Amino acid sequence: MHKNFKNIDKTVFGRGSFDQMDAILAEKRQENDQFILFIVDQYFKGKPLEKRIPLKKGDVILFIDVDIHEPTTEQIDHIRDSVKASHGIPAGIVGIGGGSIMDIAKASSLMFTNEGSSTLYQGLNLIKKPGVYHLGVPTISGTGAECSMTAVLTGPVKKLGLKCDWTVFNQLILDPDLIATVPRNWWFYTGMDTFIHCIESENGTLNNTYSHAYAEQALKLCREVFVNEGSGQTSANDEKLMVASLMGGLSLTYSEVGVCHALSYGLSKILGTRHCYANCVAFDHLEDYYPQGVKEFRTMVQKHQIDLPKNLSKEWTDDQITAMAEVAYNLTHMWVHAIGADWKNKITIDLIKGLYRRM
């Protein structure tokens, strides 16, 4: 059966478009308990952007430090329960930040209308009711979380997303001005998430003309940002990377990710490694699966003088490597895409452990 996925309802793109948020939210404010919940990266507290957020009387703003850990089910449940107890159900949720904030906003939207812990909904189409209106404002480009139908959460048992049509944002504001101050290393790591999305989307059993069209253009933009003459962290390239992130996310939505993301989930679940950085650490050792992509990746690492650590696995215990391998092995949908329906005949826990030991 072919996928029938939901895309973002509305998108506004352009420099200064952040300032349209007040008008966009105005028509939504009368819903539910008539307040907006703003979920904002702690980085912006006390910064000029904080003063531009269109807070009204009764609105709630939560600043979240995403450097502590990636989004967790416990965190989402706490946001839902505490806000609901003190203010009720919001008319809408606005997420302002990087991929983690995007996932927190998406997951929170769903949990305001669905009972019980978010751990009950980690998987495909387990959500019972549509969430509240939610608007995404990415301030880092590359993760594709702004257009993904998945809100990835780490739970007590597994790292897996709340994945359904209702996860997708109702509205995006894509303002390239907001990503101008991203630190160089994270500009690279998140940008490589887009690149890896496209490489994995293209190289797998679920690739098709639709996903290929998005990946082809996203890869073209990535090369302009990271490889070609004029590459680097410039104003023009901020616009290109923001669009590449969106297109890369749409490509994998109609295709799938593969080996790198499976390994990355293991690193994040067991060691707490942040997703985009974990992807870079893993991808650098996957020339057996993506030879051309890894070759190009290494060229970009060298060009932008990014120091990726070596011999990390020497610090990991056998138990940690085994636990990571089990997390990765259980991501069936990624292996089916990357290897094929018979992937269990080719991929074993021991093979995956060997991939981790390369890192």
C-alpha cells in the first residue's frame, strides 16, 4: 500500500517572517482555554528574540534547556500535566528552537488531547485523537523535524517517535534570519543531518520518484552550502540550508532513513549523544553501505575543519555496546529500507556491535 502522508498545512518563508506570528495566531486564540503555550529553547531567554514573541495576557512560555538531554516521554508528560493543571488546554502551541524543541512542541500538542503517558503512543498511528493547533519556528536547520510526522522521544524502554498524520505542524514560519547565529560546529552537524537524510532516503528499498525529487534538490542545496565555491556560513547559504532541511525531511517522509539513523538511535538512547552529532559519528564509518555519501561527507568535514572524535568505542563497555546494538537492531523499518525485507538474514547483533566498535 502506498503512503498517504499529511504535509504541513501552511508555510511562510522569508526574512522577517517571524513577525507575522501574531497575526497568524490571532484567529486561533479563541479555541480551548484561549491561551497560547510557547515552548522556546533556553538559548533565547534574555536574547532579543524573546522580546519579539507575541505574548498576550494568559499565555504561557516555557524555556527548555535542550543541552541537558534529548526529549523524553517523562518530560512531555510533565509539560502536559503541569500546564493543564494550572491553565487548562491551550488554543495552540508554538515551538521556537531546533529539532528537539520541534519534537517537544509536536508531542505536547498530541498529549493535551490523548490520555495517559506518552510512552503508550511510541510507534506508528497509536495516537487516538488529533492534537491542539501547533506552529513550528525552526532556529537551526537540518533536522527536518519541522516537517516530519514523527516526534522522537526517549522513553524508559525505547527511543521511538509518536508518529501519525496529526504530529505534523499546522503552520511553519521559516525565517532565515533566525539561524544566522548558530555555532559553526552545530551548523555543520545539523546540516549533515539533512545530507544524511537524503543519502539514506535515496539508497534503500522505499526510494521512489517522489522522494527522489525532494532528495535531489536538497542534496544540490547541501553541496552549495558545504562543498562548492561560496560554501560556508553565509546569509545566502542560511536560506538554502533552511529549504534543504525541509526538502530532506519530506524526502525521508515518503521514503525512510537507514543504517546511520539506526546506529544513531542506539548512541542517543544508551549514551545520551545528541542526534545530529551522533549521526556524524556513525556515518563516518559506514562506507560499506553508503560509499559515495561517506566519501563526500569526509570531504565536507575536512573543508570546514570539523574535528570528529576517533576511538570513542574504547571508552564503552561491552554491555553498553550490546545495549546500543539491541536498540539499533529493533528499528525494523530502517533495516527493511536500508537492506531489504530479508534484512535479518544479513544483519545480526554481532555485526551491529562491530559497527559500533569502529567508532
